Amino acid sequence: MFTGIVEERGAVVAVRDLADAARVTIAGPLVTSDAKRGDSIAVNGVCLTVVELADGAFTADVMHETLKRSSLDGVAEGDQVNLERAAAVGQRFGGHIVQGHVDGTGLIISREPSEHWELVTVGLPRELARYVVEKGSITVDGVSLTVVGVGDDWFSVSLIPETLRATTLGDRAVGDKVNLEVDVIAKYVERLTTAHTRKETHGE
């Protein structure tokens, strides 16, 4: 489990194509400082398992399902990525409940800078839009954000200077693909409500 509070901007140092998978090595001195094999590290919001550690970098295997659902299918050597270690018991929970299980991708539609913040609008699939509500939480490339506006196939967030500086969201341009994870609680509520309605309909 993660909180969506990015700890470090890392750099992709190697990508090995394995046909239906990939092996990625990422430099991240902070997140690897106490890591060991088998630990989980979120990369742009995608939970990956550490399989190797060396010189402030870690290597992870990215399976076909992850490549299909996330923007990691296009990651290349030299790319900057957001990194977060799994939440530790007893720490402050600064963001929201993030699983690191990306639900899909969106495209940045617009960026509107102002003096102290920037409004970013992201397009998303309609099947994910139903889980997004104004003032709710969403994870974009592993960053926990508050939704300030929402439509049938888009949402907007306000990025403060610290978020623009400390994460890769400050570098994303209009048209760029980003990873999205919606609120897992909303998905559970929908599932439970749907199951209850189905039982009533069938007289169970």
C-alpha cells in the first residue's frame, strides 16, 4: 500500500525488452537506501517488486498486464519517474489509500499556469470517470491529488509549486500519457451495491 506522496524523482537507467514483458532498472538512492529484494516500490504509480539492487538502483520485472494498462510500455532510458516506497506501519498518512494497481491511462488535455499554482486537465476513459468526484482523490503518475473539476470524460487538478518541483508532473506536456488509479473505496462501494441490487432483482 502507498499514500501517493512521491519521495523521489528517479531515472531509468536501463530497459530490457522481453517480448511480452520488460526488465527495468531505475536509479533512486533514497528509495533504495533501506530496500531489499522482494520489497515494493511504486514507479509512476505502478507497484513493482524489487528483484535486484546495486549502487543506488533497483531492477524490477514489468509483466504484460502492467505494460498493457500503464504508460510503462513506453518508458525509455533517461526518463524521469516518480518513486515511492510502500507505506510503513505507524507513519503519517499524508495522501490517500493507493494500491499501486493502475486502472488505466489518461492524456493531459490542457495546462493553465497562474502565479502560485497550475490547473491541469486530464482526459480519461468513461469507464473510469464514474469513480471520480469533485473534492475526491485520484492518483496521477503515482501522485495523490484532489480533484477540483470533473466531466464525463475529464477531470482537473490544481498543482502547487512543490508538486511541480518534486514530481514529474511539472514536466508533462499536453498530449502526454499518464497513469491513473481511482479511489479503491469507490470501486468496492459500486461492487457491493451492484451485488445487492442483483440479488433483489433475482429475488435472492
